[in-house]
Amino acid sequence: MPILTNPLDLIFQNLFFDVQGLAGKGRLFLKLEGFNVTGSIKIKPAMFMINDLERRGLLEPGRSTVIESSSGNLGIALALVCALRGYAFICVSDPNLSPTNRRSIEAYGGRVVVVDRRDPQGGYLASRIEYIREELARNPGHVWVNQYANPANRQAHADWTAMEILNEIPRISHLYVGAGTTGTLMGLTRRFAELSPDTKIVAVEPEGSVTFDSTRTGRRLIPGIGTSRRPELADPSGLDRIVYVSEIDTIRMCHRMARRHGLLLGGSTGSVLAAVAADAGRFDAGSTVVAISPDLGDKYLETIFSPEWVQDSYGMNTAVLADGTPVAPCEPLGSIIARLTPSRPARPHPPHPSLARFKSVRRSIHEEGAS
């Protein structure tokens, strides 16, 4: 493994987990993006969108301020990228922003503004965007990334995420992707149409999201998936189906994955896997299913994995999620340790030059003292 000097090189492009027993007769591979720097898939569009703004001459280090609407993951990613490139960053969010995500944005030097005025759809997205437009009018030097309409958001996943999948798993029958800004979904749909047109693309939405159906209503508390306003990037024409998942099922799946598979995963992943489980009867022995896991569960410890929050928000006792199914035992730990233990080098490394000089000086002192 190379020794890195830039945190933006910490992107794990071919990390998949074989999830047993969730896709019926098919085989399910979960693409894990939560181990990337800043903890999510959003570091990819953050890099692509800032690079595009730089290429167009719209940003100047030390002077420009980047502003964007985010419920967390993109905000964290942009905070890091902007810090490394010399730009100030303002993240416009809403009350659903978790304290962990807020602290992460601020740790990288970003500033968080919380908009608590609901929009006509009952969410906050339109209100957040209205606030950004007002800020741009007051501060002409601010630059809006606008992930909802930015083609570079989609391009990041066409050039990177799609190719990462296809280079590892060339024959895929079904691809399940959560829809938020739809950048991931649209980028994958575009590239798969070119290189794997037989793959069925399934979009996953929370109930109450209006991304593909403006008539849907309902409360949404889990950030990162679904919208209260249709993103400009959204285009359902290349999709095979759209599956709607209740947030209760999302929470159940997150707890199931932690307790039965040892994976602590985020809300979007729980939604996507709940959709796969609901479709299990559609898969045969020849089905190869890939699902996108945008982030891990560490950002959701105070929400999805908090018994108090789940009880207050949904009236559910998380104790009922322990269904009694035992965790499948893994192989003996000795076997895992042996597999992961690095091999010994073929020959010892020569001593560091400074150590050799130290030994030479010490030897000379010893010899002079003896004489």
C-alpha cells in the first residue's frame, strides 16, 4: 500500500461486501463508500464540482467563499476540499442535521447555517435554496455549488463510481441506488446505459420524497436520501423501477445489518437494502445484485441507533428489532489473523544512516575510553 501525503487520496474504489441471505437466490454485493475520507461517497462529487468551478475561473484561493445546501455528507466533504484549496465554506442545512455532522463540518473550518422554515412541501430544501439565493444577492463574491443541478455531480459517478463497479463486477443484473440529489443515480444510469445496458437500475426513495412523484407527501426525518423538491438532475427515463421504503423499514434494516452482519451502516444504505430485501423474490440463482452504501452508521448513532430518538420519532422500541436470529459465526480468529498478518521481508532492511553514524560514534568513544 502506498504512503499517502494528501487526504484526498484516501478513496477506496473497489471495496465490496458480499451480503449473505438478503437477495433471495441471487448474490448481493454492497459497495462500501463510508471508508473514504470524510466518511462518505460525497467526497467524489465535492472534488469534481470544486474542480469544475476552478476550471471555469470562478474561485480564487484566499478570497472566494463557497456556499452549498447539505444535510451533512456533502457539507463535510466540501468543508475539507475547500479547506485544502483555500476557500471559505458555508453549509446551509436544517434541523435534521445531526450534531455529529455539524461538528465535522466545523472541524474542517466550515460555517453552518440552519434554516428552520419549512417549505410548501413540508420539508426544508426549498427554504434552504431560497436562503442561498438571498445570500448570493447580498454577497456577489459567494459561489454556489448547486449539487442539485450541477452536471459535475453526475459526472463524478459516471467517471468514478460506475467504472469502479464495472471493473470489479462486469456482469450485473440489478443495481440499487438511493436517490437524493440524484447525482449518484444519474451518473450510474448514464454510464451503465453505455457499458452495461442489460443491468436493471432501481432507484430507492423514502416514502414522502417528491423526487419522481410530486404528489407524495409525508414526514421524513432521516437525512441524505429523498427530497422535498425535485432536483434538476433527476431523470427517470433510464430507470427500470422506483421503490419507496418507509423510514421504519430503513431503521429495521440498519439494526439488522449491525446485529446479524456486523456492519454499522447509514440511513441511505438501510433504505437501499430494505428495497433489495423486498425484491428478493425477483432474483434467481443467476442474479448478481449491486447496492450502493453511501456512508457508515457512525453519523447516525444519535438518531437511527438511539433508542430514545427512535421511540420519540416513531413510537418504536428498538428492543423489538432484536429478532433472536443469531449472528452467523465467522471463521476462527486465528485464521483471520494469519490471513491479515504481513509477510516478513525477504531480507532485513539496512539500518537508517543516522543510526549507523550513532553506532560508529559510540564505538569510537568506547575505544578511546578503553585506551
